[in-house]
Amino acid sequence: MAQDVGRGLARGLTLFALLLFAAIAPLLPTNDQKVRVTMAAAVLLGATYLRVRTKEPLGRSSLDFPAVTFLCVAGLATIFSVDPLISLFPSTGRGEGLVVYVAYVVMALAVARLGRREIDGLLGAIVISGSLIGAIAVAQYYGLDVIRWLGYRPGSPAEAMG
């Protein structure tokens, strides 16, 4: 019984993390907010560890080898970059870094292990999120900026850095 509750909680947290990452983060107006939500989602994916601890079989995926290879190459690129510290952590202007790449790969591996019904729900949320982003972009094209109504203004990465 306790194992079933643990499995359900782990699956729910995994799905919530994937929704945060794939449907909520893209809707946020600033890179800084997107990075924070992505990192929170990655932490929530510790639920996959819970799934393993409750002995739920995760199975293998054809994505495993390419994902690990990508992380190895990204890790080497970070180590041998001009400034490894800057390449490791995400910046507010860039929103990327090895830590974010690790989050992306963890998310992809989690999605590869979802059931068909869960994938359908996740795709539905992504379509709704993408539709909202598209509607906001069309409105901006015609001069109605919803983002400004929310109190944000356009900025450049140089402004975010300094």
C-alpha cells in the first residue's frame, strides 16, 4: 500500500515537473524566470529517484545513450571553455549553461519513460502553452503588448548583465 502511494506521488511529481518545464516556463516573460522554473522542475524530477526507490520499473529508452553522450560532450566543452564557471551556471542574459543542459536531458529521459496517456496530457498542455505564446506574439505584431501590461519591458542581455 505504502509503495503504491509512493509510486503515485513520484509519477505525479514527475508529471508536474515536466509540465513546469515544457508548458509553464516558456510562458514566463524573462530568461531569469525561465531558468528558475527550469531548475525547480529539475529538482522536482528527483521524483524519478523516488520511483526507483519504490521499485517501479523505469525501463530502458533508445534515448539513453545519445543523452549521456550529449552530457559528456557538454561537460568537456564546459571544462575546456574560456571560462568554465560561466559555462557551468546559467546567466540571466543567456539562460544557458551546463546545469540547464543537465536539466534538459533529465527532462527528456523522464518523458521517454511516460505512458501514452501521460504523454497525451503533456502534449495537450504544451499545445495550449504554445497557442498562448503565439497569440501574445500576434498581438505584439499588431501593437498590443500584453507583456508590458504585466509590467515587463523589453530589454537586452547587456541590460540584464549590468
